[in-house]
Amino acid sequence: MSVHEQFAEDLALYALNALEGDDRAVLEKHLAACSECRLELEELRGDGALLALSTIGPKPPARARQRLLDAVSKESAPTRAQNARKMGHPSVAPRRSWWRALGWAATAAVIVFAASLWKENAVLRQSLASASAQGVQSARELEDLRKIAAPLIAPEAQRITLVAMKTPPQPQGKAFYLRNRGSLVFMANNMPSLPPQKAYELWLIPIQGAPVPAGTFKPDAHGSATVVNPPLPSGMEAKAFAITVENEAGASTPTMPIMMMGTGE
């Protein structure tokens, strides 16, 4: 066995920074004078780096791993002792090569495990960043939808009807009728003015039978008018309400044409 082969195990351990004590001092002294062993040390360090990076590479470098394993197991303790005696050095107790190999394996496992954790943490951070960005975008979209829906569903929201400004306002009337009490409140606006001795008459049109008079009214200067609780039969179901133009005293039957009509909601 050559002089270089006797340092094979120590070179592997030294490459992993696992060699200590006198063994480390002896090896460093040898490295200072041996370029061949220095080259071997650099190759072992490079192989160790490739092994550590194997968890994030496309393919584990089997050659590098096997090279390190071979370097650690190449030389047994008895051979080292025999070689020392041949060179005239004092006999030393057999070295625990299996313990050294175990220490190297543990160190390599730690390196590989750390690299694996780094990769997994990087992927996890990227996933969390992506999920966070999606959550922010979803929150913004939800807030936009709430802003759109708020004026449509809020009870306190104002509901305003816009009409054309260049056309005359259209006459409108609203009847609030409570059948079981025979109560009626009618409000009108934008009603056209009437000829002298004429009035509008409100009619309740029942489900069956003839129209029933529900009061007469004349609009004021703004076209507004009201009819409140005219005398009506109790319990009569209304199909619709209508307005005609009658004499001021009113009529018992409607005079055609009917000016306005609305059915119940």
C-alpha cells in the first residue's frame, strides 16, 4: 500500500471537517508536502458538495456518493496498524473505522436533509406567497361586489325615478285600500286642470258587479289632490281603481272615457 493510500480514510473525514486531534495534525503535515493528496482532498470536497446538492438536482450524483463511501471504507484498522509497523512507527491501537464511517454517514445525512428542507421551505414560501396574492385579489373582488349590491338591497337607500325634463310630467295616482275595514286613501299628482263645474271622480271596480263611486276631487294649482276614506261598502274586493271626469256633484256610473286606471299590486 502506498503512502497516499494510508491517508484515504483521513482525507474523507478531513473533507467533511470530522477529523480531530493528532490524526488531523498528521494529515495536515502530510498535505503540506503532498500535492497528490491535496488534489484528492479537493476532489472529495467537490464530491461532498455534489452529494449535498443531490436533493435539488435533476439526478443524484451516484459517482460522487460512491467515491466518498469507497474512500471511507477503503482502508481497515488492521491494515493501518500493519502499515505503521512497516514504516517503523510505534504501534497504535486499531482505529474504529466503523465509527468514523458512521460519523461520516451521519454528517452526510445531515447535509442532505438540510438541503432537502431548504428546497421544501422555498417551495412552501412560494406557495404561501401565491395563496396570499390570490386571497388579496378575492377580497378586492368581494369588496367590489358589496359596493355594487349595497344600494340595491339596503333598506335605507333612496330609490329615485328619473323622468325626461322636456316632456310634461305624467299624471299619477296611488290608492291605499284596506278591504276588511272599507278604508281608502288616494293621492294624485300632476293632474291636469279641469273645466269649470267639472271634477275628477274615483271609482272602485270590484271583482264582480258595477263600479262603485269612491269620491270626487279637484287638483290644486300644482296638480295634487287627495281622497281620504270615502263611504265604501265593507269587505268589497277591488279588482282595480279608475278615474273619470264628471260634474262637480259626481255620478252614479262612470262617464267614458276613463282617464286613468290601475290594478291592485
